Amino acid sequence: MFSKPKLVVSDCLGFRACRYDASQISAPLIQALEPYVEYVRVCPEVAIGLPIPRDSLRLIEDQEKPKLVISKSGEDLTDDMKNFSNRFLTKLTHVHGFLLKSRSPSCGTKDVKIYHTYGVSSAIGKGRGMFAQEVYNHYPTHPIEEEGRLTNFAIREEYFYKIFTLAEYDDSVKTVNDLVKFHTKHKYAMMSYQPLKMTELGQIVAKSSKSTQSNDIKEYKESLYRLLAETTSIGRNINTLSHLYGYFKDDLNELEKEHYFTTLELYKNQQIPFSVPISIIYSWALRFKNEYLLNQSILNPFPKELMNLHDSGN
């Protein structure tokens, strides 16, 4: 049973026809995720009082920080959006991540067009939507993604691992014993992130005592968020796989080893996702009844139903 992550999601992503043209985005991935998470829906543009439909918004350059304006009239909505964003984000509790609308002048996390002025003009650059920027300001180490990027299998796998891990921590870690169990369970998954930050987490667990457990649990959580703010790499993932392979190498026949290393080469060349070699390790853990590895989150990082989603191939 997996804990339910609490995610802030753009309301136009399959929930409500609230875009500037009164449309909504088809987002089957976000709908498929819904039974396993708790969504906090938001449309920042409607929240600041704009109607549906409405004139589109745009970001225009203003020294170092863009302004948010109505594209036709140039009416400045910057303060309204920043004030709402700060109120909304300050009131959030126990949130584990964000799923936002790509390229939106309010919600886009990257590649949002920036213009020289309102009206008819060409884009002069790209940046981040104004609400999204406030999300990064308030929650710099939280998992933040947009729906377009999650069509990529590797990005999606990593995002799912992060949000379900953070939710599990909030639900399950109340004592030092809980902390030890959590760290043990996530040892190999965390190995694929920043090694120095993983060492830092291990040191917190090592010094834990009942007299300081509340401080240690809080310190570990802060360090965990910093660790998961990093991204994995193929090299670190392969290093993790080599540790897992070591549990079984003496018990495998040559054909099994050949199949595994062929699969590893495909992963190294980015032809298959990380979950494919992991599934081989998982099958060996089942075959040899390795209870320690079967309890490792890297072999079962999030609900299996969420694996049955197509990759964009990008």
C-alpha cells in the first residue's frame, strides 16, 4: 500500500474548462494518477478574478523581472498574481509536489515566451510563468513538473518515485526506529541521487537517539528533500544496478548474465528505461527469496498500475 502524495495541479489539466479560450487540456496521465494522489486544483488566472473566456496573458520584459499583462491591452496583473500566489502557497500544508500547465504565462515551468511589449510583437526570449516562479521560490526542493515533460518515461519514473517517497516519509516516520526502517528501505533508490547528500542522510540516522528524535526526524526530512531535488543519472543508476547484481552473480547461469548485460547496454544507450533492468533484478529477488531486496523501494517505487502508460519517445 502506497501513501497518497498531495499534489498541486493546474485546474485546466483535464479537470475544468478554464483556459483563456474556455477550453481544457486532455491529460490522461494526470487522470490515471488521480486515484493514487490527493490533488489540490488551482487556476491562478481565474483566482485573480479573470473571466472565462478571457484575453490571453503574456510575460513582457521589464528590466530583470518580467511583468504579467493582458496581451491586447497591456493591463498589468503582476501584483495581483504575485499576491495571490503568495497567499495560496503560504497556506499549503504537507504538499509533496506540483504538476503545472506547460508554456502557460502563469503556470509554465520553462519555455514560456517573453515579449518586448504587449500587442503584436515577436517573442524575445523564454522564461518561467509567474505563478510557477513563486512555486519555485516557496518550494525550491519540491518535485515540480509540467504535464508535457511527464510523457517521457524516464522523467515520469523519477517524478513518481519522488512524490511517493516524500508522502511515505510523512505518513510513516514518527520515531527513530521508523527513520531507520525508512532509510534502509530507500538505500538503493537514494544511491542514484547525489552521493554526498546520501551520506549526509546516513549520518543523521547514525546519530539518532530517542532524546533527539524530533530534531533528527526534521533534519532528515529537510536533507531528504534536498537529495530528491537532484536528478539521477545513467552512470549513477548503473552503479546502483551493479550493487544489486552483486547479490545474485554467483547464482546465475551464463545465459541469464548475457541477457542482463545486454539489457544494461540498452539502458546505457537510452533505448529502454531504468525500470527494465530493475525488473530483472526484481525477478531474481523473487526467485532467490531475497527478503532484504524485496523490501527495497527501488524494486517497487510506486503503484504498478502507473507503469502502464505510453512514452512520447522524446
